[in-house]
Amino acid sequence: MEDFVQPLPRSLSGWTMAVFGLLAAAMGVTGLVAPDALLSLTGFEAVPDPARTEGDHTVVFLTASSMAALNMGVYYVLAALSDWRPFFRWTVPFRLLTCTVFTLAVIGGRAPAGFLGVGLWEGLGALATGLALRHEARRAAT
């Protein structure tokens, strides 16, 4: 049964997706439960709620992006457990694009230097998945 979800990833590329998904989900949960901790982790200054000015929607944006990260993480894990390799391939260029955009945000002064870690995490994860897919394709061809 092709759609059957296995208890563990069945391929190296699946493992790269599962690890990325688990980390994304963990970051999402962190942002939902402890937003200031996630802000600090990514290099942003955590401003206490009483010090926030009217119209500061940082927490709203953080809640939305954290929920998106949690959802994305779950999608990646489910794709890994299903060994859905077309999905794995689709993620590589978009994760590299995310790496580029986040890195340029730091270089351009739109984000603190600590945010570079998020871009590198995306880029290294994409490279790991891409290399694993290439390795698997070469092994299957021989």
C-alpha cells in the first residue's frame, strides 16, 4: 500500500525531512507557548508585554508564524513517514529560497544577526535533503 504511513522514515531523504519537520514543529510549539523564548533564540529582543506600544502586533505575527511552523513540521513528518519523495524534491528549491531571503534580511539590516541561524538551518536542511535524494537516485540507477 503506497499511501501507508510507516512508523519510521524509510529512506535517507525521508530522515532529513523528518528531522527538519520535528525541529520546525518544536520551534512552532515554542513560539506558541513561550514567544519571548523564541524571539531570543532567533536573535530578536523580547519586549515585555507592558512595554509594548499600542499597535505593536509582534505577538500576533509570532503566533501566526509559529502556528505555520507547527503545521509545516507536521506536514514534513507525515511526508517523511509516507516516503513521499516528490514532496521532498519540491521543498529543496523553496527552502533554498527561504535561506536566501532570510540571509539577505540579515545582510540588509532588516533582521538581527541571530536570525541568520534560521536561514542557515533552512539552507543546510535543503542541501541535506537534495544530496540524499541525489544519492538515492544514483543508487537506484545502478
